[in-house]
Amino acid sequence: MEVPERGRRAEAPWKKLSKEELENQYSPSRWVIRLGAEEALRTYSQIGDEATKRARATRSNLLHVPYGDGEGENLDIYFPERVSEASPFCVFFHGGYWQSGSKDTSAFMVNPLTAQGVAVVIVAYDIAPKGTLDQMVDQVTRSIVYIQKQYPRNEGIYLCGHSAGAHLAAMMLLADWTKHAVAPNLRGFFLVSGIYDLEPIVFTSQNGPLLMTLEDARRNGPQQLLEAALTQPVDPACHVLVIVGQHDSPEFARQSREFYQGPQDHQPFIQQIPSEHLLRVRQGPAASRSCLALVSTQTLCRGGWNASFEELHDVDHFEIIWKLTQDDYVLTQMILRTILQEP
């Protein structure tokens, strides 16, 4: 998808960083505060592995279900105690900079959500160097089509992605479902510590396995695509929650805020919002309309989405997702309240 020009914008903040600082900003493990970088990565992997083994042992499930013909195109489905095709489904896309991670170590949220009647799907996709970004986006699209066709009486499909997985989930905001002859019953998005402008990644070591060009980055950049499209959501009630951790890097925090708010070159308009709403915003449909009236440049609000932004206190890039194993964790509760439509 080509991104049309929309007038001249101020230079992106990341372009002012040195090569070393850009690398630092896009290395999440360098920003952990309680563990060393390597220990944080080991802990993340260990907790994910243990959560997945526990989920497979204690929950009714269907494992390695193919949603396509490719070797890596499969998913795991975990069901609540009372199995029903009319359940709500939360579909999770793992992170790992599109080059690591696995559905087989990513069932963090399964037990807390299935305990409350929510079916959980963990999706595999072909990571780099085998898979390209275009292929990954296509695979994620087809995994959602599969769920909708397999469970047409679902009570809503909610997409949740972490880091690179949040990017893939965000790309579904503007997916063309017509060629798949199905309209998924999308009711919500939980975008956790994501990357929505891929251009900075082209200039970091993370791009080694990806071999991503600037054209690839722009074609697969949710920020640019959403800004250019000005597309109204199919369902105005669909809730998009953009989440970032207090101890994510400043660049990750900026990307999340700008995906919600719009670029900082529109700051004079953003300042019309009360300051207490800039960092921590909770909005319903009425507030979304108000946001559109006040700030014509906000990306998600301008597109008509019922969007909100949350910065989670005292968590880093990895804790923010591995704590989904906990029933009382704030993000677990946000997800459940949204899916179960509780105040």
C-alpha cells in the first residue's frame, strides 16, 4: 500500500539521534531496571515457557492448528471451562523484532483470561530471515480470517500484540477483508509497547535479518498508513488501547504516544487538551468525538476510532507482558474489562 504525501512535516525526532543512540533506543533490553539485559531476556523466555506448559496442561486446547498451507502457519487455541463457539476470542501475536519469539512460549495470558470465559489464540508466523514483513502481515490477516470462519458465532475478536506483535496487530486496523470474503467481528485492539513507524529500524542492527528497505518500512508502517488513510473504522465501538511501559525507552514511548496522538509537529493542537490527559487518557465514544473536534491531527481519533492511551507504572518492555500471567495485574484487568464490557 502506497502512502500518499500529506504536506510537509517536521523532521522526525529519531533522525536527530546519533547512530549509537538510535541503536540504544531500539534495544529494549538495555532499558530494564531490575535485571541485567541478558537476565531479563532469560526471565521473559522462562516465564513464557512455564506459562505455556501450564496452559497446555490445565486448559482444553487445540494445538498447532493450521490456518494456511505454510509450515509456520499454525496457531494454538485455548478454551474456557465452558467451551462455546460463541465465546469472545483474544488473539495474541508475540514480539521478538519479527526475528525471534514463538507461540510455543507466549501463552502468558491464557490462564487468567480463560478463567473468565475468554478463549485465547496464540498465533505463529514466519519470522525473519524466512519470512518478510509483507508475508507476516499477510499471515496475521489470514489467521484472523480463519478464526472468524471457524467460529462465526464468536462474541468478538480482540487482537493483542506485544512489541513487533503490536505492529502486526496495528496493521489490521486497515486490512482489506473483502478479498477474504469475510468481515471479522473485531471488537478491540490491545497494542502493547509497539513499533508503529518502522523507518528507524532500517538504520539499526535489528534490520540485519529483516533486510528491510525504506520502501518496505513505509508500506508496512501503521503510523503512516493510518495518517494517510483517514479511514473510519467498520465498528465505531471497536476499542483501540495503546499501552506503553513507564520504563520502555523514550523512543518506544514516543512511538506509542504518536500513534495515539499524532506527530509532535502538531503540538500546538495537542496542547488544547487538558495536560492531565496527555500522559494517561481514558476515553469512551463521546470523548473520542470531543478529541476529534479539538485535535484534528490525532492519528487514531482523526480516523474515528474509540481510542485510549495508557502508560503503565513501573514496568519495562518485558515485565509489561510477562505479568499477564497474573490475575490481578492492571493490564490483565484492562483486557478483561474491555472484553467483558465491564465499567
